[in-house]
Amino acid sequence: MSLRTLEDEMKEIKYFTTTGRALGSEQFVGEMEQKLQRRFTLKSPGRPGKKKE
């Protein structure tokens, strides 16, 4: 069992607030994405690669 400090929680809240992402469980975030029609999870950075034929 890991105990989180108040400082760790504050850092996490600040990170999610700054990035505009939802803070919560995967289930909560998934429900919010569906209801709001907005993506909150991170995608891979950069341009998509070319498709191989």
C-alpha cells in the first residue's frame, strides 16, 4: 500500500489542471469523454507515420 503525501496530490492536481485533462479513474474519464464528446486521454506525440503497403 502506498501513501500519497499532500504535496504529491497537489502536484497531480496542478498537472491535470494545466493540461486540461480530467482527473479520476479510467472509468470516470471514459464516461466524461463519451458525455462531452471530447478526448481527455493522451495520444502519441507527433505526426502519424506513413502506412506501409
